[in-house]
Amino acid sequence: MHYTIIDIETTGGQNITEIAMCRHDGTKIIDSYSTLVNPQAYIPDYITALTGIDNAMVAEAPTFSEIAETILNFTQDSIFVAHNVNFDYNIIRNEFKTLGIDFNRKKLCTIRLSRKLLPGHASYSLGKLCRALNIDIQNRHRAKGDTDATVILFEMLLAQDGSKNVFQDFLRKTSKEATLPPHLPSQVFNRIPNAPGIYYFKNKKGKIIYVGKAKDLKKRVLGHFYNKSQKELDLCRDTADIDFELSGSETIALLMEDAAIKHHFPAYNQAAKRPPKSYAVFSYQDRQGILHLAYNTLKSAPNPIQIFHGIRECRSYLETLCLTYELCPKYCHLQEGVSECSHYAIHTCHGICRQEETVAKYNQRVTEAIEQIQNTTKDIVIKQTGRHPEEESFILIQNGSYRGYGFVDKSEQIMHSSDLETFLIPQKDTIDIQRVLRPLILKATNSN
């Protein structure tokens, strides 16, 4: 069995500035190759400070397309080996992809192999691990120097008791070892269940860097490791631990996720995005005594009777009310600046805008619509699946506001919503939460 031990340097992105490869037959090096690479992109100063490679050094170097055939031939019929293999492998594979070539090799990660065969080290970064093992690295953060050190580490791994079985296990198609983040112990991943809940990616310091939710936790977490986008690669590289909480249902997982993101503000969640502008439906009476249903931004809506996270959802809700209660699109402000309504989809107006219906009859239907909106703000308990067969979960709405969720053993005697207070996990009501819960609230209201 042959191995190709590889290290690359980059511009800090997807462009390679240097590559070094050693072909190994399991006993010794049988061939080697290294070269600077013209990345056809600017090398930032901080990368030059780290690697010593600057723009002048690579100006006359070959481009990746000029060395692509060499890399293909060199790695042919061998196993791709690197320290944090997914980083090097994916960047090289993406470079080939731009050339229309599908680069596909079996791979081994010396970080993950070291964790298995050389347990107990405080850090498995190449520099610190080599220092602990007395492996001298010449020209750190240069492809040739790092590859030479990785070769010595690789040979040390090959010499460990049980290495043959470990290598075989890691190379099996069903093995997740080559897929998992380099700093994540496999036992951490293995304990994640196939159940609904939320998960926390943590870095080496134990800080939460990403929060997600899933109907199937294990499947969703694994999906991050297969995703080859730059954001996911960066996330996986920084992940050293994963924690999780079961939710029982996907809806409660959504609520838990929203609360966790707003509490922890993880670096890899888009929590810093500008929050969506809120809109509200309100009513007022004009000089003719006609009741209007209108909408505006939440800040500009007097006595809002329903709040939405976006204008499209707000207008869509008004259109539904207009159709259901046969209201006038003009007086629901779905059409502005017209003397008579002529909506493209709503033709149920009885003629209030043409003086063909009395104000009293029209206002009665508007009042019914407002009462329907207000009915959705009563106390509601939404039942959900529990985290295990002997348990149920619930979502509590009181006076139209989200109070939180909780879990109750099926043996408990619950006679009234007030009995749930003991089991309630209080949460904040937000526009995002209202968007999640609105369909469930409407369903619960209509069923009653």
C-alpha cells in the first residue's frame, strides 16, 4: 500500500502558494516533489508574515493548472495523507474542480490517527505534537518543512501496536474518521442520538461557536462534515467538542435553537445580521365611519392587533382575512389610490367602495375579522412529542404571548394550563418566535 503525504500553503483562502508531496510505500519514502505555486491571487501581508512566501516569490512559479498532471500522477493509486487532511484535500480537490477534473483519493488524517494511536497529548496541532514527540520541524509553515515532519510522525504511527487495524478501520468506506473534524474525538460524535434536538459546536476552549437544530441530530451534524463550503470547513476546523439537548419535537427544537443563539451569539451563526423589520396590522375608522384594516411598521402602527416579521407575510395575512370575511381590498389597504377596488385575486367585495353596501353591514364583517385575530391571542397549550415515550412536551401561549416550553411525565395530572407552571421553562417572546408559532396557533384556534 502506498501513501502520499502532502502539505500545502495558501493565500489564506482557496488559492495554493506552495505544495510538497512525499510518496511512501509504508516503509520508506520512494519519491518527493515540492514547488511554489503562482496562486494568481494576492498574498496578504499576514500570510507572508506566517509563511515567508510573498507575491514576488511566486510571480514566476507555475500555476496549479501547470502542475495538475504532476499531482495526479504522483498521488495515483495511493492514499492521501495530511495533518488535518480535509483542509489540504478539499483545497486541492477544488483546484482540480476548476479545471473540470474530479480528484478523488482515499485519505487519512494524522491528527485523528495520532489521537487514536498516541493518546493523552494536550494538543494535536502539528507544531505542539512534534515538540512533544521530539520531532524537529525545519521551516515551520512551509510546505516542505511541514511535510517532512508529517512523514516522521506518520512513520511513528505506522510503528505503533495495532496500527494496521486502526489504519484499516479508518479507511473503511463506512468509517466516519476521515470525515470528522480533526480535533473532534470520535466518541463525542458517536454518542449523538438520532433524535430531535439542538446541538452546540464548541472550540478547544469550550466556547460555543455554532448552534443548530435538527429532527435527526446525528444525521444533521454529519451533514456539516460532508459540506465543502468554506464556512463549513472553517467551522469543522475549529470544532473540538459537540454537546446536544433533546427536544422531543422539531418545533421545540426551533424554539430552543432561537433562544440559544440569542443567548450565546455564536461566531458561526448569523446572529449579527440586521433583524428583520417588524410590521403590524391595526384598525381605524375613517370620517365616513368605515372600519379599515391597515398595516405599517410596528413602530408606526397604533394599537397593533397582529405583528409580523416581514411585509410580505403581513400583506398575505391581510389578503386571507379579506377573502375569508369578504372585505374590500381598498379598505384593507391592499390597493392604494383607487376610487374602487379592482384587486387581481380578491373579488369578494360587496361594494362598500361603490356605495353599494351599508357601512354598518361592512363594519360588522370587519369586526368579526378583528375578533378572529384577537381569538388567536387567548391562552393556548400546544402539545408536542416528549423526549422519551413516557413524556409529553408543551408550548404555552398566554394572552397571545409565548411563555416558553416544558416537558411533563405522562403520569402527571394536568387539569388546567396553570398546572404547567411547575414544568415551564420560561423563554422570551420575539418576532422570530412568533413567526415559528403563528401557524400552530392558528391551527389550534381553528380546531377549537
